[in-house]
Amino acid sequence: MKKLIIILVLLLMCGARLFAQTGVEKPLTIENYYKVKWGHADEFIALWKKNHYPLLKKLLENGDILSIKAEAPILHSGEDTRWDFKVTITFKTEHLALDYSIVDPYKKQIFPDQDNYVKAEQQRFELVIAHWDVPVEAIVLN
């Protein structure tokens, strides 16, 4: 819970900083990292693609999200730095990035059998050892 509060504070500070700099909301890119139980990465990714990706695609269709990119490492790293799945999402505005309820209107539409949806999401999160979100910004090099 403490990590979640810290992440939310950082996201709010990031959004406030961008808004203060320009007076208008800019897109915000967030990298979502997932570390799952050994041997369960494929299962986690399949569940993510089945249960979460359709919601993100709906937001992409509506223009709330500008891009979605998913990646998995080719080689493994040490246990302390290991991650199994990364999703990079660019939201149209900081406000949309921080509004976790933006997918709510589509949950029942896309997944009418809410009992099965909730069970599948529970299974997906039972596979997670760690999850963290990192707001990032591009650095101009020239």
C-alpha cells in the first residue's frame, strides 16, 4: 500500500509539473513493469492480453491513449532486477493517465460475464511478484 501511495504522489507531481510548465496538459508516457512467478510469464501475458489489453485498445480507439507497446526480455537478469513483461502506454493527457476509472465503462461491455472476468484477473494478479509504474519523458539530445 505504501508503494502505491508513493507512486500516486509521484504521478501527481509529474502531472502538476507538466501542467505548471505549459498551462496545458501534455501526453504522459508510463512504463508498467511486471515481475511474475518463475515459469508463469507466458500465462501472465496470455491473461493480460485476454483481460486487460481489450480495455486499453478501447481507450486507444477513443483517443484517450495515443500508443501501447508491450515487451518481454530476451535474456534473463538477476532476481533483484528481473522483470518479465513491460507495457509502455502514452496517454493523451496526464489527467487520463492518472484516472484509473477510465476503463470502468468498458469492463461490462467487453466482459459481460463479470464473474469469469474477476476470476481471471484474480489469477493474473496472483502470478505477480512485483509491479511498478514509471512515468517517463523524452530527453532531447540535440
